[in-house]
Amino acid sequence: MKYEPPLEKISENIREAVLGHGEKALKIGGENTLPFHSFEGTLPNPPGLALEILDTEPENWAPSVLEPFEDVVSDPVNWARKCVEVFGAEMLCLRLVSTDPLGKDGSPQAAAEITKKVADAVDVPLIVWGTNMDEKDAQVLTEVARVCAGKNLLLSPVSKGNYEKIAQAALEHGHAIVAQASMDANLTKELNIVLCKFFPPEKIVVDPTASALGYGLEYTFSIIEEIKQFGLADKDKMMQMPIICDFGGDCWRTKEAKENREQGILWEATTAISFLLAGANLLIFRHPEALKLIKEMVV
Amino acid sequence: MALKGAEIMKMLPKTNCKECGYATCFAFAMKLVAGGAKLEDCPYLDPEVKAQLEAAMAPPIKLVTIGTGENALSIGEEEVMFRHEKTFFHEPGIAILISDKGVESEIEEKLKRINAFDFERIGQKLSINLLALCFESGDKDKFEALVKKAYETTEFALILISEDTDVLFSAAALCADRKPLVYPITNENMSAAVPKLKEFGVPAGVRGASIEALVSVTSDLKDAGIENMVLDPGSKNMVEGIQNQTLIRRAALKKGFRPLGYPTIAFPCFMYPDKFKETVAAAALMTKYAGIVVVSQADEHFILPLLVHRFNIYSDPRRPMTVEEKVYEIGNPDEKSPILITTNYALDYFIVSAAIEETNMPAYLCIKGTEGLGVMAAWTSGKFNGEAIAEFFEKYGMPDKVKHRKLIIPGVAKKLVAELEEDLPGWEIILGPLEGSDIPKFLSEEWTA
């Protein structure tokens, strides 16, 4: 019996999104095949690998994930610089923990100011993450959008409950957005449909919400695979946005990561590789060693 | 299944004799396809036709068993490319490499460590499956001593690795009754290997430099009467491994290509000297279709992520792991005890109940039925929102169980706070910690009735 490689050519593409601006802007997505399937299609852009920083000094971080940043956590600008200059991060995710209405409940203005400082201090693309509270995120991210006009930030998360305000502000001030729908491919599609009525699809990245290894990883894995199947094999235009996974924090909150440094790095790295295998285009890491490991293996 | 009912029908006697228990030959054919009927049920089937049908109806990926008894590993018989299409059926084996080149005391230490592994998750024991014994010393006696030691002092299934075919089979003779996987069987050593494989009845780890090269070896082995094979397409790194294993599975499942219809083996231990990379590659290669991965680490911090990873990917998406909806009373709670609520996703229940037990503080743990969805997914789908939880409270009479009016909800469910304040008027809604492991600290520091 003669062997013919069973190739599957796909005529559709995942949309290509451009994040950031200037020389260090990064493209993600754009592939017309499944992840790592370079034998039957093209994957023009390697996955985006971002490092996470907080606008507030972290509480309760495991010592082994705090250690790389110990000298900079009190200042988000220094923290951002270290990630880029020392750890070679090509993208950052600034988490606006200070604005959490159930925590410090800081003002949108203060958060926007910090964001601006960070965005001015580094030239890599910046993801700006709220606190997953619809109403507050709408206030904070619209203010961030205004203050950082033209930086082409990736504002996150945008949900069914607040998409109009944030997307409108992103449109007005030249930013991209993360459309978040929890663990359900149909909800992802629904949100994309309402967004695309007034927002450019190439500026949307979708977040199916991610879970750590051992804590629901398989759900995230399969939903990403499903979304990619819908987008590529079934040619559903509303399922062709690049996918982001935010899991570093979830990984480092597990007892397995806390109890041992090496195990923690592997917890984050194996979670990351699973999502890349499923089809994620953009990952947010907490530990620079985990990011480095994945980068060396896939890029 | 390669054949359709109508195609099978053509090969049956078409007499509708009913002796098989079905009204017509066609009904019998359909039942054969669906599963439930066996070819033996037809008393008039020509033996030659029966053999043809058997071959055509065999699963597209053969089930291969390595080892015996409780520690046997069965791999193959997979049906889908993506777990959400159905499920993955047979967990891949995790093998730990032991070279005979090492110092004896180190080998002994490694075996001891592996024997002592004891991992558990959600009430299930997680375990590695195989020892991969590798001839590298050039000293046949040394290798045989290693094989004997592994055979006598452990109960794991075995893989024997030797580029020297004579040494390979002299070692196989020492442990043939444990049905080790012998590796590599190649185009070069095939003629010497076939009689031995048959004599010992052991599965063959077949290596080719590429998929094409593999196809010619497996075809020849099949013609020589060898049935049980595990394939190694010679992948040199993680990405190549993913690609090769994807093509092999696709050829078997979608094209019914028999020469590749076997499970595969991958060797992260030979791909990456770095132990972190080796582990990540092993996780990736298990996800994308390896039947066995061989790693060199016997360090529990490197093995646990792999075991949990396999546990996740091979869990059955058709049956979320759930526990019963009810109010679990932990340690005789009374009217002053805290009330915590979470979903009936088994992992949520196990994490939270274990954390409460750790505090020694009696508590009511409300498990709301969410069909196995975790907190956020259940919230999105309306199974764990304010209204649903208020109903649960009513149904189980929570207000009568305690004098206080405080409810602790999962830390990730921030969006629930406002909803519950509306749907459970008079109750104070307290956001618990984000992580289950912080519950003991949280309860002991924050809880007052």
C-alpha cells in the first residue's frame, strides 16, 4: 500500500491582528491551518507571548514567582522595563488590580495615568486588563482608551455586559479589544456578531477564559479546538478571530505551583503548551522562565 | 469503522434465515456496524468471507497491550482526532528511561524513587506505567542485570531498548512473560527479529526514519504475521513529533490506511537534554496522539504535571465529573457554622471540602447542581447565578439551618455578589478566596457567625 500524506488544505484564514504600534508592533493570527501544521498550510506569525505585570504590589504571590520581580514590584514602570529589558518580553499585560471594586476600588483616572506611564516607558505592545467587573471595567477601560489614544492597546476584557462602551472608546482612540465569553463557543460567536456591527473584526481577539492544568484545563483546551474548527474547517467568519489565553495567575494560585518552584514553572508551561496545541494565538505568562521555555520550543 | 452496513450486507448469505437472531441479513449487517452483533452469530458465513469482514471491520487503530495483569497498558483503538468529537479512550503510557550505563547505586536509587511514587487526584490514583530499559553500556551482562532487577523489584510494564538485536532478544527472553515492548524493530533487523517476536509473543516497537519508511516496515511485519506494533516515525523534536503523529492518526482514522493503524511511541528523553523541555514535550506529545511517551526524569515534580495533564486530556468530555447536588454537612455544623457554596463540578467539591476539613471548623458546604460546569461557566449558563442559588437556598431550607445570615461564595464569582445581594435579601454575601488552598486561612481569620 502506498502512503500519501493525508493533507487537509483549508481555504480560510484566522484573521491577522496587529497589536501595539511602531517598530515593535506584533502581528498574531493569520494562519490557514491548525497549530503546528506547517506541512499543510501557512502560519505567518508565531504565537504572541506576553508577560504579566500589576499596577499594584502583588499580594499572596508564591515566592518563586515573585522572586524574578522582587526589586521592581513596587513600581509598574520599572516592572515593565525589567520584563522587556531583562526577560526579553515582546509584549506585556498590565493588570489594573487597583481598580477592583471589591478591593481598593481605585479611580479610572489613576489607573489610566499608570497605564500611560507604562505605555510610554516601553515600546512593546501592551494588553491592559481590567478586573472582570463589567461596569467598572467599562469606566476604567474607556478612560484608558482616551488617555492612551493611538497606542493601539489591547483592552480586556470586553463582555456581553459592557461591550458597547468599551468597543466604542477603542474605535474612537485606535485600540484593539478582547471579547470575552466564558467557556462557550456559541457565546463567543454571539459576542463577535454584535461587536462586528460597529467594530472592525480585525481588531478583536477572543478570550474563551482559561483554566489551569488540573483545574479545568480540558474545558479550555476543547473550546479553543472547537472555535478553530468552526473558523477554519466550517468557514465561520465570526469564529476566525485570534484567541488569547490568560492563565499565569491561575497556575500560580494552585497548591501544586506554590509548593515547588520547578513544578510551578512546569505547571504554567504545560498549561501554555496545551493551549498552543489547541490553537491559541496569544498567551499571558506570569513566570519569565515558563515563557522562555515555551518560546525556545515553539518559536 | 471502514465498512458500511450495505457493503457488509453484500457479503452475507442473504437468506434471511433469522438464525442470528435478527429478522433479515440487512438488520444483522446494520447491527454489526452499530456494534452489538458478532460475525460468529451468522452460522452460514463462509470462513474466507468472515476473515475478510473481520479485517475490514477491525478498529482503524489496533489495540496493543504491553505488560500483563493489573499493570498491563493497552493503547490504541482511538476513534477521533479531537477529544470534543467524542473522547480519547486509552490513556497513553508514561515510561521512565533507565540506562544501564549509570552507576549501579544510582540505578537502584532511581528504581526506588519510581516505586515510591504515590500520586492521587480527585480520589483517583495516578501512576506512571512503564520502565524503558536502555542498553547503552556495551556490556550485555550489565544490561541483563538491569532487566532482571527491573523485572524482579518492580511491577511496571517494560520497554526494552537496544540497537544490538541479539542483546535485545536475549533480554526479552528474561522477561518475556511480562510481555515487554521490544524496540527498535527496523527494516535492517526485521528478518532476525520476526522469529523471536513470534517465539516470545511480545509487541514490536517499530522504528522508521520517516512515516514512509515506517509504512514499508509495518507492511512487511504484517505479512510476516506480526500483529502487535507500536510506531516510532523517528521524530527529532516536539513539533516534528506532533506533525508525524497527527499524520499517522489521520491516515489511520480518515483514510483507513492499515499500515499506520497502530498506536505510537515518542521519545522526549532523546529529543531534549533539558529536563524542563523534555517534560513540556512529553505533555504536548501525549496531547497530540502519542500512545507512549518516554521521559528520563524520575523526579516527582516533573512527573506530577504529566500525570495531571494526561488525566485532564483523557477525561471524557461527554461525562463531566460531578458530585450529587445537596448540602454536605462537614463535621456536625450548627446554627453558627459558616455556609459555603460551589458547583457540583467534582474538582470544585473535592478542593473545597478538603480545605474545610483541614480547618477542623464544622461547616455547611452547599453543592449546587450545575451539570459538572465550574463556577464561571455555570454562571454564564444560568446554573449558578443569583436566582439559581436563591432557589437552592429555599429548596434545602438554608435559612432554618443557621442563625446568622452570611454566605461565602467562590472567589472567582465576583459578578455574583451583586446578583445575590438582590436575590437573597438580608444575606451578607462574602467573596471567598480565589484559591481553594487559601480557604483554611480565610475561615480561621475571617469567619465570625
